[in-house]
Amino acid sequence: MSAASNGAGGNGGKKFLMTTSWDDGHPLDFRIAELLRKCGLTGTFYVPPSSQRQVMTAAQVRELSGTFEIGAHTLDHVRIDRVPDAEASRQLLGSRRWVEETTGKKCSAFCFPGGKFNGRQLRLVREAGFRAARTVELLSIEEPRCVSGLWIIPTTIHAFPHGRLTYAKNAVKRMKGSHLLSLPAALFAKDWVALAMEMLIRTSERGGVFHLWGHSWEIEEEKQWKKLELLLGTIGAWREKWKGVTNGRNEHGSFTRCGETKSRR
Ligand SMILES: [Zn+2]
């Protein structure tokens, strides 16, 4: 087996994982899916069955699930930190069941609409049967970490033209070395694609997980398709350096229950 195809990335032994995630289930997700496919990338689409915006039909979600992982995003795109716990649990459990019935596959990953949560919501997500929860933590290339029995999945880059202040606030809020280390790059990058390229090089050199996320409807609104295509093309050209994973599966397969150890095969 050549170094370039050893499954961990032909990268001097450093693990370089690549994942993407796309929220809200807008029908333009098919345009994202086509780009990902073209560049040899995989990822997870977090789809609610109903939302404030248009969403894919169940048949479309089933079709998408043939190639990509589908994660849960509540039943009605509800911020679970803003509703009573009983309603949050209904939204969580209902969305997991909906994804599993629609796709015929197990759904282990959840993503918080609005991105806000505290320890209580983490417990509810775990109790609804999920193993992993994606956050909107930016500038991270760290692997998911175990918190309150859930794998918490940070992200690296949001496909959106954020101002510098957003990155600064995000990094200061987490106050973690890795985010603060990436902050200068975020403050000086020409745009989000330039920042993504910088983070891509950093992940390749240090090892870690590069996680790009976004919303197809937002890319349309902000006219970011060309930039996204440019970035995905670059990532695709580096295909021999990284190994693609979805949010619910790492390089060894589905996540174990967080906090439990078992054979990695
Ligand atoms: Zn959302």
C-alpha cells in the first residue's frame, strides 16, 4: 500500500481527516452534493423535516442519503435552548426517528439549530439516542471531544464572509490554545476562502480534522458559490493527503458511545 493511499493520509504519519457538514436541508443542498462528489469529498447533511425556509422532500432526503450521511436538526428547526425540556426532547427524539425512517439508516449525529446549548441540552441530546453533536465552534482542527456522554464536534471554517470580530469573539469565548493560535490568520486573511486555505495547510502540517460547514441557502444569498467551488477544488486536489469522514463516523467507523472504550474495529 503506498503512503498516499494508506487511509490515514499520505502525510508523514500525521492523521489528516476531512469532513464537511451542511445545515437546514434546503433543496440547494443538491448543488453542494454535486460539488462534493466532483471533488471526492464526503460529509453530513443536517436536515429538519420542516423549517422556516424551504426544505427537501422526504424522497429527496432519501436520495441524498444514498451517497451522504444525514444528521438530525430537530423536527421544526427549533432552538432547543429556547423551549421547555419536554418540547426539546420531542424535537430531538422525533428528528432522529424521522431521519432513520426516511433513510433506513441509523442516525447518530445531531446539530443544534442556532448553535447555542448548555449542559442540560447536551443531556437531552444524549438521552434522545445521539452519540455526537456538531457545534458552531470555529477555527478548530481538533478531533471531537467527549463531554457529558456526547462527542462534541467543532468546526474549522464556515462558508460565509464573517467579519473579523466574529472570529475574535469565537476564539475568546472558547479561550483555547488552538483557537487563539488560529486567530491571527483569521484577522489577516483576505476572505474566508483564504483563511480556509491557511487552515488547510495547518491541518496538513500538524494533523487533525479539517471541518468545513455551511448552508446552501446562505451561499446562494451571499453569492459564494464560485468561492466554495474554488475551495472544494483545492481540497479535492489534495485528496491523497487526507482521509474523508462523515460527522457520525471517524476513520475507524461509527463513533463508540462517548466515554466507553471498545475495540476500534
Ligand atoms: Zn439550522
